[in-house]
Amino acid sequence: MNEQFVKIPAEQERSYPITIGTGILSGLLARIERLFPKKSLFIVTDEKLVQAGHLATLTGGKNVPSYAITPAGERSKTMATATAILEAMEQHRLSRDTVVIGLGGGTVGDIAGFAAAVFKRGVPVVHIPTTTVAQADSSVGGKTGVDSSLSKNAFGCFWYPSAVFIDTATLKTLDDLQYRSGLVESVKHAAIADPEYFTFLEKNIDMVLRRDTKILEQIAGWNCRIKASVVEEDPTEKNKRRILNYGHTIGHAVESACDYQLLHGQCVAIGMIAVGMMEQALGMVNDDRIERIEAILKKLGMPTEIPSDIKMEQLMDLLLLDKKAVGKRPWFVLLERLGRVYCKDGRWAHEVSQEIVRQAIEKSFR
Amino acid sequence: MNEQFVKIPAEQERSYPITIGTGILSGLLARIERLFPKKSLFIVTDEKLVQAGHLATLTGGKNVPSYAITPAGERSKTMATATAILEAMEQHRLSRDTVVIGLGGGTVGDIAGFAAAVFKRGVPVVHIPTTTVAQADSSVGGKTGVDSSLSKNAFGCFWYPSAVFIDTATLKTLDDLQYRSGLVESVKHAAIADPEYFTFLEKNIDMVLRRDTKILEQIAGWNCRIKASVVEEDPTEKNKRRILNYGHTIGHAVESACDYQLLHGQCVAIGMIAVGMMEQALGMVNDDRIERIEAILKKLGMPTEIPSDIKMEQLMDLLLLDKKAVGKRPWFVLLERLGRVYCKDGRWAHEVSQEIVRQAIEKSFR
């Protein structure tokens, strides 16, 4: 018996730009072509973006091969859709010299990124997020993937974009509920990382709801800075990146329990308040943060209580299935104060006794 | 409009061990459990390995969740199979704390590696290659993937194993044609990298064909050293790694043209001789290397001519489809002498005029 070792070489640090503006979509294709000379482009989008005219604005009449996910939304976030996109790229005889452009919300970005990650063992991806949730969250950080028949984002890769372009004008066509629930990720960012940003949101919430592009650009900037600083520190979610899951542990369970009848942001809103109940039970709350978070979520028209038709035991079961569960016990991200996550012994997520979890969830029911 | 930059952090160099022995399979499960304490294991294998008793030898009666690819072989190397494996892992409620073990030949290793790369955005994979081709080639280097409806290895990732275990005893149950054609990769390694290894193969070819385990361990060692040194230098095939594709450009086209009626090794054998014809036409041959390569391939019972039922024009079309084609023109790896690939201006693969390609292919027909 003998043994040899094979070296896997180091990979150098690099970085990618996020460009934020209003009405920039029509110039992006030329810009991407300049960024990637001699590359073929392939656009992944969805039927809603096509209907809203955003695909036409991006291509400007140029003939760029594309795939429009139908129906739009999480229900299409499957291996079957990813495979259909990859086969479409093959049918277009695309080679390794291809850049995938993801034009759309979280589902489009996650699938486009995944397709780019596995096409010919990896080609660059450029994200053009068009929803509040994608502009705040999913377009930054390199998480890609699809859902399994049992859980969200079960299959995927870490695959970093080569560039991200945020055009706040694309938010104008977003339906109202999608628009508002996507802003929950902005509230989350402020709650975990920046009290000043939280105050800004409170002050400007009416302008935000009117979709004022100047305010939206500022919000996009804040979100990207916060998200980027967290993922830079811990790109593959070994530790600190978990703080981005604030409100998500219970949020994901609610999302699954209501069979995706509520949007992601609505469920995270419920999850943030539920985790507040835990913080309270643990004696960690000596300020008015829960009231302030609840007030802003209500201004966004978000639910803050668990719908009464969901069953307690089903929620507890789902919590044990969570992908971030380590050794099968759910861990929670807790606030120390507004803008600051509780960290103990270098850990940013904490096991909470079943009793306190159960209490907090019971208190969160409508 | 404003711009920010997000850092993608560096990744440190690391290495993985390749252990070579005979009859080591029965002890591997305990060894892998020691290497990965507290992790869940999941085995990907195929029906042939199960029938040959190798899965039972590995598990030793222990209850380890597994998936046996059916039917065995390239026909099953699809997204559908990868998805079925991933869903099976979900059904077993496996988390990120899982290690995938690939027990089998190239198809098993490529799919197992791909499943590991995308399950929960990536879990470790351990390869236990059981064929001559997998032990020589596919288990080292981190290429994973599946075929599309149009081309081989169209979708996949670079995902390095955490460990590789080669048990030459598993070769005893391999059917004769598979065994012999897998050895073509060993001939290729010797031809591109080591004249001493080539002489060793010539001298010991009868022992090799008798499946002498001592010789097989030596061959495995040689193959892994050569392959490892090449992939260490160029892990993602930007340049030098292409030398491993010696004989493969035409080989892949033949494989596709005969609709996979010939095995990979048989097609590479044909491709190596065809590329020899090119070297000759280019005036690059002033030794007896083509005769020596042909002689050893014939000892292995390999074809060295293109089957007469394949059409010239179909082959030329397929060459233009090759994944490694840059700007749609096929590039070829050429020998300078036995054990040494021709390198010019730092490039290891070269464009050859259509005329010479056509001539060489015509000469290669039966």
C-alpha cells in the first residue's frame, strides 16, 4: 500500500463591481459586451420580465439567445428548469466562452447563477436583479441553486457573479405585495447591522412605498454594503454569514408550512418577530427594538404573527429539517440590540432550548 | 449611478491523499469514518458493482444509505440520474454534514462528484475508482459532470475529492474489454509524460493483461503521479492540462460518430494514431514512436483505425463541436517525441489546418 498527495492550488482574491442607478438597463448590453469581449451572451429571465418589457429594454432589439422561465416564481425553481436552461444553451451551440446574464428576481438569479456554475464546468454570470428582494439580497454573495421536492435551495453552488447591475427603475413594474415583502430584507439588514440605516428606513418609509428612485438607490447602496461586508468575512457560511439568516429559521418553516402561500418576505417578517419573542424569553431585550421592528413591518403591510391554520407540531418538525441545522438541532440568530447581532465565544448562531422555541412560537400565533 | 466592489476571498492551497493498495476495500468504510468523524456517509455506485459484491465488501454489512446507478455506464450519465441521486439524499434527510463516496468507474465518479458538488452547495466526496480508466484518469483532477443530449461532460463542476482510494483487486471483476480499453489512458500518460513508463508498459504488458496486482499497483502509482503533476500546474484547464486530451479531440468525435458503440479507450486509441498521422504530415516525427504506440495499443486489442461505417463529413462536423474548441476551431495536442508534448509560445494545444486534419483522418480510415 502506498500513498501520494495531490495539491489543490490556492485561488487568488478577486472582486466584482455592483453598479446602482436608475434607468440604466437600456445601456447594459453594450456595457456587458465591453466587459467580456468575444464572449457569447445568454440571458435567463422569466415571463413576467418579458411582459413588463424589461427583456426588450435590455436587448434593445438585438438578437441575444435567451430563456424565459415559465411560470415565473419559486414553483419553477427546480432541477427540471435548470436542466431545460442548460439544454437550451447546448442547442444554441454555446461553448465555454459564454456569459450568462440573469435578468429577474431571486428565482431567476438563483437558477441563472446555478446554470452558469455548471455549464461546461463554469462560465461567468452577471446579475441584473429586478425585485426588492433580489436587489437587497440574493444578487450579492454567490449563493445559487434550486429547490428539491423537500427543501429550499437544496441543490446548488457557491458561484460569484462577475458583475451586478441594479436598476431601481425595474422596481416600478413590480406588483405591490412583491415590492413590499422584498423590503423585509432591507429591514433585516438594518436590524442586524446598522441602527442608522434603521432610522433612515423609519424616516423615509413613505417615500420608499411611493418607490422614489433616489431613496431606492440609497437603500440599494446600504443593502449591498452590509451584505457584502458580511459575505466577504465568511463567504461559505461557516459562521458569521449566518447572521443574514436572522428571522429565517422560523421564516423558512412558516414558508414551508403554509405551502408557499405567503411570500418569503412575509414569512421572514413573522420569523423576525418570533425570534424577538425568544430574545425576550431569554432576557436579552431591554430596549424598544421589537416594537420598532414590528412598526416598520406593519407599515410595509407585513404579517407579524403565524397564521392560525398552521399547526404547532408541523412547525417544530420543519425546524428540525432546516439546512443550517447542525447535528439536527435548530440554531437561531439573536439580536443583542438594534443593529447588532449577539455573538458568544465567536459564534453568531445559537442553540435555543426546545422549551423556549416552543414558547416563542406559541406566542407568535395569531 | 454609483459603484461598489465586493471582495471574493482567496482560497488556500490544500491537498488530498491517493492511497493505492490491493484488497483494501473491506477496511475503507472504517477509515473514511475516522477521516470524517460525525459525518453521515452516502454511497453512489452502480448495479454492476453491487452484483460483483464490491458494495457489500465496502459496507461490511453496515447499513449505509446508497444509490446504485441503473443501468451502469455512460448512458446513465445524465442530469436525470444526478437529480435522482440528489433527491435520494434528501429523502434520507441528509444535511451539509455528509460525505459522498463514489464507488465505481468513470460514470459513477463523475456523477458522485457532481452530486457532492451541488448537494447543499457542496459536501466532500471520496472516490474509490474500480476500473482501469477511473484508476488512471477520472478519479484524479476534480472534473465532475454529466452529459447533455448533445455532448459529453457538458454540465458539471470542478470539485476536488477529499481522498481517493485505489484497490487494484476491484479490477479482477472488470469485463475484459473494459479492462483493456481503460489501459489506453495509461499508454497516453506514458506517451505524453514519461518514456521510462512507456518502456515499463512495453516490458510488462503480458503481466498487465494477466491483471498482476503488483504491476497494477505500480501502474496506478505512475498514472496518479503524472496526472497529479499536470492538474496541479493547471487545475481548471486553461493551458497545460490540455495535454491530457492527447488523442481525445478525434477520439471524442469518433465516440460520438459511432454513437458510443465503441468504448472511450478504443476511441482514444484511434485518436492517438490519427493525431500521429497529423504529426507526420507536419514533419514532426523522426523516431519510431507511432509504431511503438500502435504496437502496444494492438497488444491491448485496441482498434487503431476509424471504423469504415463512419462518415468523413460527420467527423469533421463533430470536431467543430468539441468543448475545448476555442473560437470554434479544433485544437490538437501533438507529441514532440515519446514522453514529451510539443509546446510553442507557452501553448500546449495547437490549431492545425483543416487540410492536414482532413488528410490525417482520411489516412486513419480502415
